[in-house]
Amino acid sequence: MTTTIRRCTEDDLKTLQRLSVETYTDTFKPYNTEENMKAYIEGAYNLNTLRQELTDKNSEFYFLYIDDELVGYLKVNILDAQSEPMDDDFLEVQRIYIRVSYKRKGLGEVLMKLAIERAQSLKKPRLWLGVWEKNFAAQKFYQAMGFEHYSSHKFVMGTSTQTDYILKKELEN
């Protein structure tokens, strides 16, 4: 089993869209109405939005492959690309999305290690991310990776207002 990570380019736009919709739907569909899921997906994962994100100099996307199969991706942001106003010394881990059949195989850790490496190379001593208050599996993973509760914010999906916990991690020098 060979693990490969590749930075996404604008040529990957449609593949990124398909993978985003698939992984987001698999994770959150059981907890949300079809209308709210559709509204969120149409806004967050339309081609124009993803193209803007892919071409933003302060955002980076990375595809994760096992052998030759695309199994997930990472999105990180710095400075004004962060989804919440944060100090410039933070790197945001906005998305770690893994296909269902590849979850719980250590691949989230592979992508988190890449996020940490990117933060260190960009001289960002802190990471942060948002996680849904009811996504207990993700919270457990982030806690195991050294993240601590920092604050919270509201996350709107269609007509549903939910709470995301903001977690942060201080990197060692």
C-alpha cells in the first residue's frame, strides 16, 4: 500500500467538487435535512467557489491517494483566507475529508501531519479548526492529535444553525 499526497491545481476542480460532495454528504446527511444539505453543498462546493479557493494564494488543497485511488483531501488556510478572523500566526485546518471506506486507517493523521509541516514551513506556531459539536469521532481524533477547546461559533446549514467548537494546537518549536 503506497500513500501519495499531491497538491491540487485548478485542473483538479471537478474531481475536488465530486470528492467534497461525496465525503461531506456521507458524514453529515444522517443528521440534517435533505434541503439543508442541498443548500450547503450548492453554496460551498459549486465550481466557482472551489475555483476561488483553489486559486487563493493563502489556501492550499492536497489530494491523498492510496496506491492510485483518491481517498481524501486536506485544505489549509492562512491570513485572510481563514474562515474566521484569527491572528496571523495561525494556520487553519479547514477540511480533512476521507472517503468512508478509508476512515479509521490512520489517514487523517497523515493529513494532519502534513498540515503541521505546512504550518512550520510557513512559520505559523498555531493550528486551529472548527468541528461540529455532535461529531464526536472527529473531536476524539483532534484531541488525540493535541488540539484543545478554544471557543465556538455558529455554523449555518440552510435553515439550521449549529455550533462548531473551535479547537487549537500550539506547535513546538
